[in-house]
Amino acid sequence: MGESKEQILVNRLLQKEEAAWKELFGAYSGNLAYVCSRYIAEKEDVHDVLQNSFIKMFRSIEAFEYRGEGSLRAWITRIAVNESLKHIRQKGDFKSSVEVEDLPDLPHEEEPDFEEIPKEDIMRIIQSLPDGYRTVFNLYVFEKKSHKEIALLLGIAENSSASQFHRAKGLLVQKIKEFKMSKKAQYE
């Protein structure tokens, strides 16, 4: 059985072949920009983080170990997430800007209802969360990190991670209800 397309690309990347790096960028930059934008709201910052991510990939490709189909994608996604988190920490305004009193009480831990909402609108709603809430929410939901892992990554207490996640969910529930009501009002 021959080498997969991904494995061939990895071998070319290891040779620092310029065309291979262009191919990697062309194939994955859109997806990685989407990953970065889950954490970072400003487009210019997303662009900077994406560029830093590709520089990091170029400099550390020798450390990459091919482990089968999908391992390259997983590796570059992890770099993009880590570079996004690094950017947030360097920016220094990680702490959330919403006070607990501003959030609705959620008696039964209501879950956000994303049904019938286009993906772009869901993304926009998540991006509108305060930095801290958005970061913890993304790490927990999309990266499948535990609150302990998130706390280590962000340098916060484990219970702060859990509390920011629950507040993010509460804010999402509120924003989704507002979004659905505004859409409903448009059609009446």
C-alpha cells in the first residue's frame, strides 16, 4: 500500500519545498482562519495569528510525527489554537467584561438552542461573547478540553474555567433567544 496524499505532503514539507508549503496554506488556511476566529474577534488579529501559526509550523515541522491520516490536520489545528491562546494572553485582557449580575438566572441549566440558526450566525453570536467566556467555551466545546486542562492553558483557577463556561452558556442562551425573536419579528 502506497503513501497517502497527506503523507507525501508531509515528506515534501520536511524537505522545506516551497510548493508544498503553498499547497498546505491553500488547503488549510481557510479552516485554520475559522479556528482562530473562534477565539479572536478582530479580523486583523486573526490574520496575524494565522501568519504566526504558519511560521511556527515551518519552524517546527521536523518535530512533527506522522501518525496516520488526519495527523497533519490535527497538528496544524493544535498550533493555530495554541497561537490564538498565546495572542489572547499577550493582549492581557482575557478577563471577562460581563458581571455576574448582568446574566439571567438559569434555573435548570438551560442549553443554548442552535436549531434553525445558520452556521455564520452561530459563529457571530459566539464571537460576540466576552474574550474570557468565548475562549473557555471554545476550548471546552470545540477542543474537548477539561476545566482542569483549560485552567492550566490559561493560567486561571479550575473553578474560574467552569464558572466562565457556565456564564458563556447563559449569555449564549440569552443572545440566541434575542436572535430568534428578532428573526421572528422580521417575518411578522
